[in-house]
Amino acid sequence: MKRPMSQLTKIVLLMVMSSNVIAGGESQVVAEHDSVNFFDKPIIEQFNDKAFDYKAKAYGDYAVFFNLCQKHPDDPKCGEELDFYKAGYYRAKAAEEAFSMSVQPHFKDLKLPTIAYSDLAKDLNYLGYLNQSDDAQFDELLVALNLWLAKQDLEPTVDIYLAHGYAMSLEALIAKHSDSAKPSDLAKHSGSKKNLDSKMSFDSKKQLDSM
């Protein structure tokens, strides 16, 4: 059963749909049959690829420190810094698995539970689609989510699905990773990051993949 939309939400949704139809002039008019839904297979594949790429980058960052600490366990970087990148890898792996699960046929119709609204609000706030994240209500979250969907040239939604929540979590994690996660310069130990990755033993890679 779909919840009723407020008048404000209806107005904003109309504005979002209008901006998708006319985007800066006649040359950018989008026909109704050209609209793309978030759950369309090509879009899901794009997000799965994005999630995999994010996990691969996090894996690479962690691998630098993992490899270093296998050879030099007493190195100062094998404490908080190693833990930071290890946690980043786990977050990326969990984000990929969660999104992939949420778009499966038996999960994709599930609505985002209200208990997860606060996390969605924080993610939308970080991404710049919501002005404040404290006590954000359904209508505010829906408007912000539709602004994001419009930015991706996707159809607006009248409800917030579980997959939307995991997609926003993934987007926010990727943005935070780009903003702050920069591996330290380890050249004095074992050469460049690329060299460290290439030197990583098969057993070490297998151990990381099994985590």
C-alpha cells in the first residue's frame, strides 16, 4: 500500500518531471518513451559496475598496507592506518553485496524501512541533495531522492525502495572515499603502490578475497 503524497511532494515531482522533459532548450527535449527507470537492467548494471570498481579501489588501498605489514609488522603504519584501510575495504565489500542483493527480483519491491531514514538523510545531505539531515521526513527524503534521480536522467519515484537506500549509501561512500582516502607514500619501503600490488603474493590475495 503506497503512502499518500503531500501537496508539496506532488508539486516538486511535477517540477522534476518537467525538468526531465525540457532541459535547456528544444534540442534537449526528452520524449516520454525515452525515460529510464532506476530499476531498468542497464542502470542496475551500471551501479553494479560502480560498486565493483569502488571495492576494487578500496582493495587496492588496503593491499598496500596489508603487503607492507606482512613484511614489516612493526612499521608504525601497521596500526590505525592499516585498520582505516581495512575498514574501508570491508565497507566497500558490504556496499557492493548489499546493493546487489537489494535489486534481486525477490527484494527490489521492498520499501526502505523507516529506521533507515536517518542514514538515507545523512547520505543525501553529504551528496548535496538535502539541506539538513536531522529528523528528515518522508516527503523531504522523497524530494531529495528525486532530485538525485533527475540528475542521473532517471524517472522520478513516488516511493523510497530498499535499493534506493543502498544506492545512496554507495554514492556517499564513493564520494567520501574520493574526498579523503589517500594511501600514504610507501615508496621508502617497497616502491610504488603499483609495484606493491604486483608483488603481493597469491596467498595474500586469496586471504583478502576470503574476508
